[in-house]
Amino acid sequence: MTKQVGAIILVFGAFLALCGVANGAESNVPEPFQGFDESSKYAINYDDLTIVLKEVVVDTGRSTRRVAQEAPDVTGTRMKSKVSRTANEGNRFYFETFKKDEEAQQYLRDVQASLEALPTEAPLKYFSRDEQLAYWLNLYNVTVLNQVIEVYPKKKLGKLFKGKKSIFEQKLLTVAGIPLSLNDIQFTILKGNYDDNPLIIYGLYQGIIGGPNIRKSAYIGADVWRALTNNAGEFVNSNRGTYIRDEKTFRVSSLYDRNQAYFPDFNADLTAHLLQHLEGKERSAIQATSKIKPDIDDWQVTDLGGTHRRVGGSFATSRAALMDSVKGTTPADGGGVIGAAVGAGSSSMAAKGRHLSRIEPELLAILQEINEKRMDENRRSASVEIEDLEDDSVEQGSDTGTGEEK
């Protein structure tokens, strides 16, 4: 091997390291979504998404595992109402307001479109691993919200999850020129890029009470793992996640059955995972059980009102039982109900969303220049002038004083 060839190999190796080309675990991940830059100090702005989540997500707090009371019998009917033990659990989204407000709907569609377009402007490989994770979770969740808004007031969403027409199988997104389904994000990109870490599943909102919580703010790279751990603890220690059936059977959510790819040795792997989060008597129960059964379901949409119905009389929809117990049902200024706040403020929210710059202009220019150089070099050869990349490194963007640091 000549000195010249050896130098080329060394330089090319350094270039790959700089770009954060991922290891073999990412082999199935499309090229635009491989790699990361752990030295990156820049964050993506999700203020537009957080604006809407703070206004319309109702935090119901941690589960007490208490079963909701059944509605009293109504004179004149033999019909009985039945309340599931998960009915009062899980954060809620005010779908009712969005169904009546086209401008609010357009706001969320604009957020989704903006997130889809971001990797075309600034390739994800120039951001840290955590920053990319927050990006994918937010894109996934806002897409689910838009899909549920389209079918609302449909209450039971089980059919949306199954078959070729499932919202998770359809190619609903186009990111960096690649058509993607929600399952592509979860089972190809996130599973491949994050070492099959099961915490990922708790950040993927499903639109149903039986799924992980939707949060009152967007995910951000700086605390994405803490947020996922909190979501996991809430879900695992609720009736939606786990429940003691008898001494021989420990019931768990069907969410785990749909995510068996994260638990190859299902019983052993899932037990080990749950023990990292379980509290109370359920923790000792799963250690003593001989069988795990993933059959806990609640396909009800996570709306705020109208989920529960009183049987008899005029069959009018009753207010949800949780209406009297939830936290944060009024705006931050204390005035008006949450629905009124959204309805009155949708114009201002939409204006903010359409004009939000997710990445500072100086950083965006740097990233685009770096990406153009990378593409030029790929076309020419593997020989790269590494000093050119260093001169234009993303680190220089921090001198502008406009970039967000994590």
C-alpha cells in the first residue's frame, strides 16, 4: 500500500467518523436517516407543537388503579352500562374543539408538514442522537393526532390499527424524499438507530386510552430519555399497562403484544423490562407468576368528553367521569375553559406555527453547505479534504449567539 493510498483511507475514515455514520445495527435504516453528530450543540425548535399541547392536553395524573364507578341505573330501561377499569386513566386531548375548528386543524397539519420538510433543509445526521429521537417522536405523534382528528368523533379506534388500511401501515409521510409509514418510523428507523430500546414505545402516542400518554409539551433532545422513562413508569403502573388477574396469570397491555419485536424472548424480556418500572404489589406478583397474558385493551379515543355514555332516558352523552377530577382544564391565565381558549386562540396559534423557524438561519446555511460538500465528494471519490469540513464545522454556528444549545 502506497503512502498516498494509506493517507486517502485515513482521511476518508475521519470523514465517516465526522459525519457520524452509524454501525451495522442501522443497516436497514434508509441512508438519509443514518448517522448522528454527538458533538452537535444545536436543538430543533418545537414551540409551535408545544403551544397546542399545553392548551389542549389534559393531564389526568398518575393512575391510582381505582376502577371508575358505573353510572346509576336509569328508570325505564333494562340496559346496563359497564365502565372498564381503564376508563379514567391516561391523558386526554381536546379533539372536540379541533373537530369544530378548521383553522386549528390546519395549524396541526402545518406543524406536520414543517417537520416532514426539515431533513431536506438540514440533514438529520448533523444532529445528536437524542435530538433526532425527539424529532421522530414529535413527527410520529403529530401525524397520529391529525389522523384521529380526521375520523373523530369516531370513539373506538381498533379498526384503525389493523390490516392494510391501518393508519400505521399507510405511507402517510414523505421525509427526505422517502415515503414512510408510522410503522417504518417505529420498527425500522427508531428500532435500528436506538438498539431495540423498549423505552421508545412509550413515546409513540396511539390516540387510544390503552396506549402511552400524550404529553403536555413536545419532546426535546435535552431531556427525551427522562420524558420516556416518566411515560414508561406511568403506563406500567396503571391498569392500562399491567394488572394482576390471579396467582398464575399476570395481565399486561396488548401494546406489548404489538411490540414483540422489542422483546424477542417475550416472557423473559418483558418481565425484565417491567421490573425496571413496576411498583407496589404488582412487582412481586409478576415475579411469582408463571404466565404473562397481553390482553388488556382499551380502544377508546383519548378525548375529554363524550367517551362515557349514560344508558337509558334520551341516550344523551354524559360528561366524562374524569371531568371533575382532571388537572389543568383551564388556561394558564385562569380564565375560561380549555376549549374556549383553543377556539379563541386558534388564529394566533396558526400564525405562530406558520412562521416558526425550526433551525436558526445561520446554522441552516452551514448545514446545507456541509451537505453539498458531502454530496460533491461522494460523486468524485473517497478522497476528501477533511480540513475544509473542519473550517466550516457546525461548531462555528455557536459564535452567532442565535443557536439553541442543549
